[in-house]
Amino acid sequence: MITGPETKLMAVIGDPIGHSLSPFLHSQIIREAGLDAVYLPFLVKAGETGKFTEAARLLKLAGFNATMPHKNALTDLVDELDPEAESYGSVNTVKVLPDGRLRGYNTDVRGLFMAFERHGVKVKDSRIMIIGAGGVAGALIRGCAEAGAASVTMVNRTFEKAAALCGSVPVAKALEWTGENMSRAAAEADVIVNCTSLGMSGTGMDFEDLSFLDDSRALICDLIYNPWETRFLKHAASLGLRTMNGMDMLIYQGLLAFEIFMDVSLDLHSERDRLLPLCRDRLTGASE
Ligand code: NAP
């Protein structure tokens, strides 16, 4: 790789950041497109988001992605918000404009909806069950409502967070995390999305009880992609349910962000087809 004054700099910030597949993903896109650009991971702690936005202006980055814990803080730190980011109250993509101003975008929800499409799922008129009430769940609940979901049911360990999110979304309702509520919601849902970190590699945490899926006929989606198949997905598959992990979402949200940073237009679906096996091999160590 030869870099010079014209090299476009892109980054991803988060804490933790070592696990992020985004540098690998974006480097594959850069290489295939033959662009003069680099994409680097930076460990940036909560409370340091503002310092990084100033560094991004100073260094004239093309832009940067943000993961936990920066997505909400960035909504107040950028100079302008794209309508999706404004509506979801969450920024995962920041473009540094030529005059140094920062524009915040959210590509998470559109990325997930494109992933849903690949799996034959339409959000419109569907009954969606969301497990979790964190950053992504908060964006997703609004995205589902705007896309015409028939209903959204949210269950979260901390009920108050789910209730607060559902309060402003007419088609949404929050339920306490009890076995009975989980089972009823799962039986009534067309799509169930795990938006918690339960089952994520390295956390040591997982669902204690998955029997709530027993009467479900939904498509089961886990936003986690590491491990490739969580216990949640494995159990769903053993019940004969259709499943999808978070890798398609990761790839699509990354491609959409790349288009924003580099002012290019990509063939998103064929790029996804090319990148999926590369990312899977990278994750499972098959290519190393
Ligand atoms: P977040 O804001 O930190 O929210 C975490 C959620 O997990 C909260 O609802 C939290 O519940 C719940 N949780 C954590 N530990 C729990 C436990 N022991 N028992 C029950 N619930 C627990 O995270 P986020 O940014 O929304 O991300 C959520 C998930 O999506 C993560 O797994 C992340 O890796 C994944 N993700 C995937 C992609 C992709 O492209 N595939 C993109 C973004 C995020 P409380 O509210 O009670 O704390």
C-alpha cells in the first residue's frame, strides 16, 4: 500500500474496537475498487467522542464509522444530521465535508432492511418482536414504524428503557421480560430480532432460556455475527425456523457508509455476494 497526500483516510471508533470486522470489510472494498484510501480502527472511550470529532476535522478524514458507545453522543456533536440519523437519534457514519463540517448518517437500519430483503422478509405489515432496548433497538423500532410494520413488541431486561422507546412510537408496545410475555410475543411475531449482546463472543453472556421460541413461526434474526451461529440461532434452526445472523447487516451498512465517505456508487448486492464469504472466512479463521 502506497499512501500520499491524496490518500483518503477513513476510520472506525469504538470501545472495544479490537473485535471490529469493519477495517477488514472496508479494506476489501478499497482493494477491489482500486482506490487510494485507508480505513483504520481507533479505540476511543466514552466521553472522548468530542475529541475525536475535532481530530477528524483536523486530519481531514473522509469520514468515520462509530460503534458502541458513541452512536448517541454523535447526534449532538455533528454539525448536521441526515434525516434517517435525526429520526433514529443515532449516528453510525460521519462524513467530513470539504469545509470541515461534519454530517451524521445512520446506515444501520437501512443495512438491516437490505439484509431482511435478502432473506425474503418485508417489514411492511409484519409483526416485529425486538429483544433489547439499546442503541440499535431504538433506531430499529422507529425504522420499523416508518416502514409500515403492523406492530412492534419490545422486550428488554430493563423494562423502563423499552417503555421509554415505545412511548413515542404508536405501533409499538413494551413488555416485561417474563417467560410468559416472551412466549406470547414470539408466537405472534413474523420476525424476531435479538438486539442484545446476549450470545456475543467474548461476553460470556447468553440467553438462560430459549423455550419462548417453541411456538414461534417467525424468521429469527440475530444482529450478532460473531459467533457465526449463536445459541439463539442454533436453537431456532433446531425448531425448523428460518434464521439469519448479523453479517449481512454489517456488510450492507458498511457498503452504504463507504458510498457516503468516498462519493461512489457501488453495486451493493454483488459486492455483498463477494464480501460475505471473505468476512465469514476471516471470522472463522479459514483464510488465515
Ligand atoms: P447497547 O446499546 O449496548 O444495548 C445492549 C442491549 O443488550 C440492551 O438492551 C441491554 O439491556 C441488553 N443486555 C446486555 N446484557 C444483557 C444481559 N445480560 N441480559 C439481558 N439483556 C442484556 O448495544 P447496541 O449498540 O444496541 O447493539 C446491540 C447488539 O447489536 C450487539 O450485539 C451488537 O454487536 C449488535 N450490532 C450488530 C450490528 C451489525 O452490523 N450486525 C451493528 C450494530 C450492532 P439493558 O437495557 O437492560 O442494559
